[in-house]
Amino acid sequence: MELKCDFQVYHPLGGASYVFEHDIVNYILRKSKKKKIVISVGAQPNSSPHFGTLCVFSLAFSLAKMIKENRCDKEVSVLFEVVDTAPSKTVEINGIKYQKDLKDSNKMTDAMKDFQEILTYFSQKNNISYSVRNQNAFNSQKEIKTILKNIVSKQDEIRYMLDPDKGRLRIRCTCPKCGLVDKEGVNTIIENDIIKSICPEHGEYIVNYIKNSNRVEYNTPLRNLVRAIIYGIISESSNYDYEIIRITGGDYAGFYQEELLYKIASILGYKADMLPMILYCPQILDWSGAKLSKSLYVKEGAYSDLPKYVINYSFLKEKFGIAGLDVIMDETMLWLNEPYRLFRNYSVYYFIKLFEERGRK
Ligand SMILES: [Zn+2]
């Protein structure tokens, strides 16, 4: 089969693109109650940022810029939440999976250089400040203790929603001696204020997560839940002068958030209305409609038919220089200016065409 394409782009309306066809920024501003708005994005810095991550970051700065242009009394900044508790490597010992965290590896150092470079570029280009926070700092926030206690006390009601397969509450702490952690919580028990776990080398260790909440780590659904709840609490609280909007990849929209965030938050006693607004960045899809995956490229040599610059930032920079990011930035600005373009996904060929057109100018 040979794919033929006439390169016409259509934007059929439906769902959110119908409701927010012409405006999204004023809708966001009408809901905003505070002077300061923080736009949060997250990523696991395990290698040079994936093309989809570049779109998420670019959309965050585009939104910040548009908010400021619309309402000059608002202070807007971008917050990069670094998921440094993601695995740098996984090992299996006696049939149990253990991971070493990114934060304990040097893999993260090189990747963070790229992230910092991108953040600085977008920041200077749009005159928007940004900050970077790791998981230790995130979990040191005082509200985390209450949220965790609440989750632990209702674990029997929610653990099969968060982990339908095994029903394990994936809150964990690394071994204080070697940094290994029981990835799937096989030998981890959470009760009252205590997380009890076993290191294959150093035996049992106990962490009081109320006293040492900074040491706590989560799997992705739990991190997503805890993050949304604390963002909601901060945005509502008069003790903080800012509110938080989240931008994340479109692969998390829909069933995932409804089942794993909104319904569980409701069981825990948090109203859906207090949870933060989440704006989903369009996904970049391959020919079959699957999202482009950096790890498939690295591990399995996928996408050999595509130009490398759509895989990650280092290839993009190699081909176009750092100004290659402008192509993405122009596009994410367009998504917000004409939001019927925002509530849909894009094929990788759409972006390749944008880069080719830019090259001809
Ligand atoms: Zn150990």
C-alpha cells in the first residue's frame, strides 16, 4: 500500500472544539480568582525531551504569554515539575521488580541540560519566568501529609481503582542505604503513618511518611491524583497568592482522568470543582494514529522512515538549531488563538510539513 495525501487540513468541530471554537483564554481568565497564575508541566528527564514534550512546554509558555497579553494585571509563570523518581533502571531480584530512581543516576544530568535550555529559550522569547521543582520539594509541601493520610485511610476503597490488576497502593520509599525501591509494592505495607518495605540487600526499613513526606514516591496514577488535589487546595487557599493550571499530554484525557482522578478524588472527599483546570496538549501521532514514542525509537529502532528531528530535542537542534523550537511555538500560539485547533491531535506528517515550509522561507 502506498499512502497518498493531498495535504489539505480540516478541522471538523465536535466536543470541546465546538464549545471553545473561538476562545479559550478568556474562558480561563473568567475562572481565575487570583492575581498570580502558575502553569504546571511535568516530565521524566531520562533523555533529551521527546517531541510531544516540546509541544507541552511550548503550549505552557504560549498560554502564559496570551494570558499576559489579555490581562496585563496578571502575573503568570511556568513551573516544571521534574519527575526524578521515575526509573533510571529496573532490576528483578527473586521475581520482584526493583528500580533505581533517576535522581540517583547521572542519566538525569545530561537530560536536564536540554530541559533547562528549552525552558530558558521559551522563557526569554516570551518574557515569562519559570521555576523547576523536584519530587522531594513537591512532597515537602505541608498539605501532602494530610492528603496522604486521607489516601491511606481510604486505601481499601480506592486501591483497585488505582491499580485494577493487583490492587496495590503504590506509595513507596527508597532503601536509605542503596536507593533501591520495590517498584510494584509487592513487599510494601502502608498502615497508619508508616511505610514498611524490604530491600533485597539491606532488609526491612520503615519510613514515617508524615514526618518524612519528602521521601515518598508514587506511581503515575497516584502522583497524578496527589498533584491535582494539592494544586486544588493551594488554588483555593487564601494562604497562597497563586493558583495553578496544569498542561499535560492528550493521552491522559478522558477515561483515565475520569476514573483515576475525578472519581477517586470524590471518594476522598474533594469536590471536582476544586480540582485544577487541566488543558490537554494535542498528541503527535504516527501514520496509524498511535502517539510517537521516544522509547520505541530508542529500544526498538521504530520510525526509521521518519526524519529524526521529530523524535527528540537533540535531533531537532542538530537539524535546525535551537530556533527550530519557533516552529512549535508558532503552532501552539495558533492553537490558543484559534482553539478549534487545540482540541484534536496532529499527525507527525503535519509537523514535518510545517518544518519543510519553514525551511523554504
Ligand atoms: Zn538497600
